[in-house]
Amino acid sequence: MRVYVLFLALVYSGLNLVAQKNKVFQLSSPDNKFVVTINTGQAITWSVTHNGQIILSPSNISLELNTGEMLGKNVQVSKSRQETIDEIINVVCYKKSRIENKCSQLSIEIKGGYGIIFRAYNDGAAYRFFTKRKGELTIRNEQSEFNFDKDYIAFIPHTSDLRGGERFSCSFEEFYTETLLSKFNSDTLGYLPLLVSLDNNKKAVVLEADVQDYPAMFVQKSPSVANGIRSTFAGYPLEEKLGGFNRINYMVTRRADYIAKVTGTRNFPWRIIVVSEQDKDLLNNDMVQRLSEPSKIGDVSWIKPGKVAWDWWNDWNITHVDFRAGVNTLTYKSYIDFAAANHLEYVVLDEGWSDDWDLNRLSPAIDLKELLEHARQKNVGLILWSTWYALSRDVDGLSAKYAAMGVKGFKVDFLDRNDQKMIASCYDMAAIASKHQLLLDFHGMFPPQGLQRTWPNVINFEGVRGMEYSKWSADERVPKHEVSLPYIRMMAGPMDYTPGALRNTTRGNARPSNSLPVSQGTRCHQMAMYIVYEGPLQMLADNPTAYMQEQECTDFISRVPTTFDETVAIDGKLGEYAVIARKKDNTWYIGGMSNWTARNVVIDLSFLGDGNYSAEVFRDGINADRNATDYKKEIIPVNASRKLDVHLAPGGGFAIRITKK
């Protein structure tokens, strides 16, 4: 009898020990629709449901140190705390002036000097590791899984070999590949954001935020879960050399077997999944802004968003002038005059004004001091293009020099990497540029992940297959791509797509051209981009001559702000169409874009509020399906009870400006 009692006591003790080690936590969103379940024990997994529907099946998360220690394995929870966050964040250079940051948060501290923070929002969930250790840690790898319960269609941008064969170097400028999760090639790298189309018309977007001094995430097919994807990261660069396109990339020739060296006490990036019940919900999401470190710039009054007369896309191809157009002083004076006449804030001097490797060596055809004085007199700012390599040689010295001359910022190009060294460099450049009150526009780089909130002088990002590709490609996927971007890429933040083409073509009629490039879709499709696409620094890609010949359209474009006080997602469907309204001061702007399918959309104007308004409407002309430049402008009275029925031609669009009477 004593033996039996002792046996039961031992069994109970063992079960109790297992129960202590294997703890299950649940975290619900403020509206109780999202439930995050966290299992800790031999491993840590998280899973997510929305209204009872499985969003994420149990997915492993861990950090591996170079010592072999696995943070997230054999877990012993020391304490946990749950709290509610409910605050309003004032933001700089964004699609709205204030955002709501309301969520439930669970902090789990684990024996061994580390832990994890989970958050459940009404529109998604996120987690991040943190460590509390002395000295330095070397992170060999991070495991972040996103496992789905079914074989859903995913929209994944794949990397491509653009930079000389180094696997983790790319321009992050691809179409979305629509594929079943099970068909995601195991040898292929994808990058974020990506979207998964779930049951019940729900969409899930995988994101990351607050990626500082750490590599950004690539994704691969899970080797063990049929419908899963998992993280992978570029190793830390050990050796680099000039190479790639025209030898202006700084190529990695050898990488370490670890991904990062970090301080022992720090927060790691947020891993995020956002879920929408309707596609249009994704058009007005703030998750990356919420989860990023607040601005480090105290006085932001000098940060001026605006529009740019841009040279490169139109190949400096102005006409009706008495000088040879090109990369020279007289051409840029003409661009400055055009910008001033149309109330554009900036002109970019793109590739050619200086040596690609040494910004102290100017082209003999450029008198920069003369241009800066001319621009100052015209109240136009100049932004200088630079390769990342050239600026990174002496960020502080070059920033000080050109800021003192009156330059307003740099367009930094050909980064083409997202490893720890490159991420850290972007933050360092932003900090130094801020010290000299300079703006930055990063091109040839990864999509944003929160840098734009922490350093709002970084006023735009490429990280998108933009309109530049029309110079050498007539791929008919473009209009569908253009109405997919607001649901996927723009979830990460602003996007320098470089719109504004005035040579517009119908389906099958586009042809590549370096000096006279065209766009696919209608004139109003292009005009709508200035409203639909988020970009605090927004280019006018075509040349001044073309804009002056189409002054009516130019006048509308020039009046659209690049940052707003409020955004309303009106309607849309991924890859088909998108309709967004944005407000600045007392004026509303509404933009709509379609793929190659003609359609009618109904715009509910109830967001206008009381009073009577006047709407300036640019819509596709009756012959826009034959001649894409055809449009109709009209002025109509509207109020909050009105619904506008607008027809969009194939590849069509509309742009509306509404003012109160």
C-alpha cells in the first residue's frame, strides 16, 4: 500500500512538473475576434484564430545563438504579464495625422534572460523576442514560421538573380507570383510583404516592423509543413567588393554562418500577420506604423513632403528649347522653372550630375552652385541622386557639404541588400542626414519596415516594381500589378512608384522606349495614382514639355497633396480595383484604379459630412478603351447623401477633388 501511494505521488509530481514547463497562454484582441494561443514547453508555438476561423496553425518561433543555445526551446516561464494598450499616435508624413494604437499585450519572461511580447489587435497579431543579457550576442539564425491549415493561394514576390549570382542580393522589384502554398518552390526566396488568400474571402498579409541593426526577413517553403512558409536571413557580410550593375553595387562575396551580432539587451523585430474581412480593409491599415519606434527627430518642421519634377524616366527629353537637352545646367534650369510654375516643391538631379563613386567629382556640364541659386530664387528644392556606395564613403562629410550649399536631400540608390550591415547603414544614414536637415529617398532597396516612423526624414522608398520598367518592358501584367500593390506592398509603407505618364496606351499597344516611355492604362489611371499610392515624396515622371502641353491634367496633379489628415478605404478587390479617399485640411481627394477589366464603381460620399460641395472629376473618356489618353473633366455639385457612379475603362481610373462651397 505504501509503495502504491508513493508511486501515485511520484506520478503526480511528474505531471505537475510537466504542467509547469508546458504552459498555454491565450491573448484576445480588444474586440475578441482575434485569439492568439501560445504554447511553451519543449518549444514555443503561436497560433491565431479570427472569429473561430484558423488563421495560423501552430507555428514554431525561436532564436539560435552561435553557442548552440536555442532561445525558445525547453522553455521555463519565470513570469508573465497581460495589459491593454490604448493610445493615439501623432505621425509625420503619413496618410493620416493620427493613428489608433489599441491592443492587448502579453509579455512572457523566460528563464535564461529573454522573453517574448505578443500583441493582439482588431486587425492582426504580432510578436517579438527580447533579450536581457550582458555583452554581445551572435545570432546564428531565427526561426519564424507561418503555417496555414489549408493549401491557399499566396501572392509572393520572389527574388531574382539581378546582382551577379549572390543569392541574397536583389532589387526587391518583382511581380507577385500567385501560387498554392504547396507549390512554392523550395529553392526560391520570397520577401515581405506577402499575402495569403484564406477562406471566407479573408486575406492574411505577413509583415515585419522595427527591423533595426538586424537583417530583414526572406521566406522559403517550409520543409516539414505542407502549407507553411518559414523565415530565412542573409548571413552577415564578411567580404564585399564593387560589382553588379555598372559596378555600382557593393557586392557581398563572402557571408558568415551567423545573421547578426547584437547587444545582449535589446528588442528584436516584430513578426506580424494582418487579416482583413474585406479586401478594402487592407487599403487603410496602420500596423507597421503602430509597431515601429517613435520618431527620433524632435523638431520635424523642416521635413517638407512634396512633389518632384523628375528627369531620368523621361530621359531629359524636353523640347521647344534653344539648347541641347540632357544632363546639363540649362536643362535643369528648365526643370526648375517648370517646377516653380506648377508649385512643385523639388527637382531631382538623377544619375549623371556627378561621378557614380565619388560625389565630390561633378560632371563638367553641371554648375551646381548656379542651379542651387536659381532654385533658391524660384523657391524650389534640389535633391541629388547617389549610389549607396558613394554616399556611404563619407555620409557625414558629404551631408554637411551639400546641406551647406542648399541641397535638400539625397535619392540613394542601388542598395540591393537587406542584411544586418545594410539595415544598420540605412538607419545611420537617416540619423546623419537628419542632423543636417536632409531628406532621403531610398531606391533599389527592401520595402520599408518602420524606418519611416523612426526617422521621418526618410520620406520615400522604392522596394517595388515601379513604372521605370515600362522603359524596357511592355508586360501586360502591369495594370493588375498596379491594383495589387495597395493591398500588399503599401501595407509596409510609402512607395516611390514614380507615376505621371502622359503617353498612355491601351492593352497590346505599349512598346518599350527609353526616351519616349509609355504607360499601360488610361490617363486617369495615372492621375489616380497620386491619390491611391502613398508617397510623401511623389515624382512627376514625365517631362516638363509633356506636362505643359497637358496643363489641365498637370494643374490637377500639382494640387494633390502627398500627405493627408485622414484616409477612407471606399472599395476594392485585390488585383482588380482600388478606390481610396483622402482628406487634407478641408479638401477631399478620391482616386480609383482598375485592371484590364472595364467596370463601374459606386462611390458613397457619406464621409463628407454636412454641407454642399463641388467635385472636380477627371474620368475616362468615352473612347478611352481605344485611345487611353481620352478623358473627361467635369465640375458637379455633391453632398454626403450622393452616390457617384463612375465608369472605368480597361486599365482605367478616375481622380476627384472635392471642396466645400
